[in-house]
Amino acid sequence: MPAAPAPRPEPASPSAQASLSAPRAIRTLPSWLLGRAAARGRGLVAEALAAEGIKMWHHVVLSAVCDLGPVAQAALGRSIQLDPKDLVGVLNDLQTAGLVVREPDPKDRRKNAVSLTEEGGRLLKRCEKAARAANEALLSSLSTAEREQFMDLLIRISGTDG
């Protein structure tokens, strides 16, 4: 009786393939590893947001409008560091979907102020929940203490205040 064929190994994920193809000197750089972790995290969040029918920048804009709104369109773009042309496209998408409104800014009628609609607020809550679940999956191999330490370290090396 012939021996059963050996099981075929599972193909490596794209991030694992990238890890295998990068030279050792590169794979050991903290900046490279952070980039790989960030890419994995963005992928998980993008997938979770796609299930809600939204893209990453749309989520960022909704979240910023929720925090800052009503907010002048230019100030919104500066706050999230998004090019004005790109912001207009995202806002057009969000307004068409009924998630935000742009109205003349009461402080300066020459500017548009952006506000969240009720539907935008409901979607944002679902997206926040989905993004948190994706981040939980990203950090699932870490203990609670390790997660806290990791977040503290990321804040320090990113130059932000959290």
C-alpha cells in the first residue's frame, strides 16, 4: 500500500511572506517590525469597517466630526492631517450617504461647517465597536499587562500624548 502523501503546508499569509522575503538585517529593525504590525492592524480594522460599508478615512472623518463638530471644513482637514482635496472627496461620500451635513459656518459664512447626522452617529458607534474588536484581535497574543506596557511604549516612541 503506498504511503499517503504528506500534507501540503498552508500558504503563508501576505505578511508572513513579506517577513520571509525581507533580508534578516531588515527583519530585525524596530521600524520594519512596527510597519508590519501597523499594516496588520490597518488590515484588520479595514476589514472590520468594510463589514459596516465604510473605509478607514471615512471612519477617521466621522470620528473627528463627532469630536469637533460642528467644525469648519478646513480645520477638520488640519486636525486629521488630510489633504483638502482628499477631504472633499471623503465628505462628498459621507454627505451623499446622509452621514454628515455641510452648512455655512455660523462664525464665518464663507466657510462650511461639518456636522454629524443621527445616522452618522449610529454608524460611528458601530464602527468604533468594530475597530475595537479588530484591535483586540491584533493584541490577542498579549496579556493585559503587556497590552498596557505596549500602549505606553507606542505613545512614547510615536511622539504623541495618547
